[in-house]
Amino acid sequence: MNKPMVAYIIGRLMQIEALLLFFPIVVSLIYRESIRYSLSFLVVALVTGIIGYLFTKKQPVVKNLYAKEGFVIVSLSWIVLSFFGALPFVLNGDIPSLTDAIFETTSGFTTTGASILDDVEALSRSSLFWRSFTHLIGGMGVLVFALAVLPHMESETVHIMKAEVPGPTFGKIVSRLSKSAQILYYIYILFTIIVIAALFLAGMPLFDAIIHAFGVAGTGGFSMRNGSIAPYDNVVIEVILGIGMLVFGANFNLYFLALTRHFKEVFKSEELKWYLGFVGGAIILITVQLSMTAYGHREALRHSFFSVTSIMTTTGFSTDNFNTWPLFSRMILLFTMFIGGMAGSTGGGIKVSRVAILIKTAFSELQRNAYPNRLVSVHFEHKAIEGKMLKAIANYLIVYIMVFACVLLLISLEVDDFTSSFSAVAANFNNIGPGFGVVGPDSSYSFFSPLNKIVLSISMIMGRLEILPILILFSPGIWRKRA
């Protein structure tokens, strides 16, 4: 294990976080808040920056990084940034409990959107900004951001990118890794600005538009209103947010292809077709049932469209309490929780590509059994899927189920209701936020014990990093020197 290099990169990331903490200070000054708010962010920024400087004061002699170091750096970076990012909430008194602050900040960075706050409107403007700003930072990945602004790290970070970028495969969109990260972030910021402008023109106050655009961009779902999007009661705003969530739930490589006028490759994307198919199918099924049981056709379509896009992209905004919907509609939403967004998006979940490949594999197995002498292969994105990839996806699913079951058992010790405990784990593990039962869209996670809040915080990071980096971090012998 190259410990000096691990410490060096963590230090660089802490310095970046220290700089980012100055943004809420500016917000605090603009809104003329009590001095304790700007001081809380300033003190944490200075402490974080100093520690980061001490870690980076001496550059490591050996700069080689391997897969093991990549996993460790990714895991530690998300834990460290979540911890230091939580401290301003504790210092300014908006979230006095350190455990609660860590849960809230972890939820922000991992773009989960789960909250322990029963009254979010009581927060200061600077805290509201930092809380949602963590969505924007974590959406594309804190290490992808670091690579974009620290291009000289190029040769050392391919394993970091592989460990952090979600999905079954990793690839560069241009030859240089740092250039790929920069292009992705240009697209990311451009789309975020477009959402802010659209929301503002639709009648949402500018600060509100910024906060909710951050939630859309990171597919996180933190709102500044207790009722999420429902209090605005504006169909145009809901449509803008719904389309925005779909856009950020798609693979960002497709946007690069579109910008470089490779439209044929975009329209040929099989994963995109599956993604839109899942979303469209869920909307139709839920709309039909809601129009027959609870709403008129227009209202049913309105709430179905927004809720499906929010849950499928793992954003977590809400316009209606889907906790009260018929069981069939809730089960459709539960299935979309697990599917999640596309690989290479800011969304969580198992990912559309994995689900599509698993479905195709299941049908190919049926064909092999029905026609033993027939050669059957699984194709995805117009290419045959290698056995190594199929094995990797199957292994991921096994690990996913095992970890999910372990977290569920821990949560069930406290929540004596299967629907609530199961959906709480699903909502946090898949980085969604609201679930069903006592953790529905009109509730919070404030009633959980400190232990289970930490368990759920770890599960958020595991879900965001797709499990393996965290498991490797705690594996025996991981810190031993490389032979």
C-alpha cells in the first residue's frame, strides 16, 4: 500500500473542500446572517485546509497507484469529506448533533437526499446552500472533480476513476483522462445553469431555483421546503424538474457524443432505450391505476410522471405523498428504486445497463435449456458480452444482496415494520432518500438511533461507490506494504 500517496491525494481533496466552504460564507454575507454562520464555515475551512496542507507538504517519492490504492482513496475521501463537511452544521447550531450532521452531509455528498430534519425551513440560508451544494459536488464524483481541476494527476488516477465512476464499465471519452473529466464537468455545469434559468423563468425565486437545480444535477433531492416541490404547486416547474432529472439520470457520455454531432451513436444506445422504456412503462402503469382509484387523468399523469422520474433517477423530490398510493403503484416505484439511472450518470441504483444485461442473460438461459445444441450469446450495445463481464455483474448482484440483507437486519432491530425497514435500506442503499411507511416523502429519518444513522450513512456511501471500495477498505491486510 502506497500510504504517502494515499495521504497526499486525500490532503489535496481536503484543500479543495476548504475552498468550496467559502461559497456558503458568501451566501451568509449576502443575506446578512448572524456572524456565527459565516464563522462556522470559515473555521472549518481553515482547519480542513491546514490539515490538507500538512498532508501535501511533502510530495511522495513513489507516485505509483494500483487498484488497491484507488479503492482506498475513493472510500476514505468520501468519509473524510462527509465528516468535515458536517462540522459547520454543528458549530452554527443548525444541526447540533454530530451524528445527525454526518448523516445529513453524507446524504448530500452521496446525492441520497435522506434527511433527519423535520423542519428544513428553519435552517439558515448558508446552511441550506451548503446542504444542497454537496449534491452538486458529489453528483459527478468528488474525485472526478479533483481530476478535472488537478490535471497533473493524470497518470496516477485511472484506478481512482475506475473505483468511483458508477456502472459496470469505465471508459474515457477522449484520450486524456483529465480532459475527459473536464469535458464531463463542463456539460454538468452547463446543464445545471440551464435548469436554474428555466426554474427562475417559470416563477421560482432565484435562491430556490439554485437550491433545487443542485438537487436535480446531483439527482439528490434536497429541497428548502418542508413539502419538497408540492408547496410550489406549479405544473411548469414540475415538468422542468422532471425533464431535468431524466437528463441527469442518463449517461453523460451520450451528451458528449451529441455535442460532437455523433447523433447516430446516441440514438443507437441500447441502454438509453431501456432507460426510457423503464420510465415510460412505469409512468403508464401508475397513471392507469391512479386514474382509476384516486385522481383524474391529468392529475394522475402529473403525479405519476414526476414521482417515477424522481425515484427512477434516485433524486427523491416529491409532489405527492406516494405512501398513500395503491400497493401496485408503490411496488412499481419500489422496482424503479432498484433499477436506478444509467451507467455514467449522477443517479444511483443497480444501473439500467446491469438490469438489462441480467434480463437478457435470463432469457438466454431459457433458450439454452430449450435448445441445448443452439449457440446463444448475450448482446448489449450491439456487442457480445464477454463471460468475464457477465461474471462481474453476477458477482456484483450477489454482493449487493448480501450487504443489503445485513443492513436490513440491523435496521429491523429498531424498525418493527417490514415495509418501513426494507424501503429505508432500499432508499439509502440506492441513494434515493424517501421510502415508504415511516420514512415516506412526508417524514424524516430523525427517529433512528445514532447507531442506525451511522449504519445508513455507511450504506449511502457503499451505494454511491457500488459497495466494493468500502468493503476493500475494511478488508484484512489492506494496509500492508506491497510485496
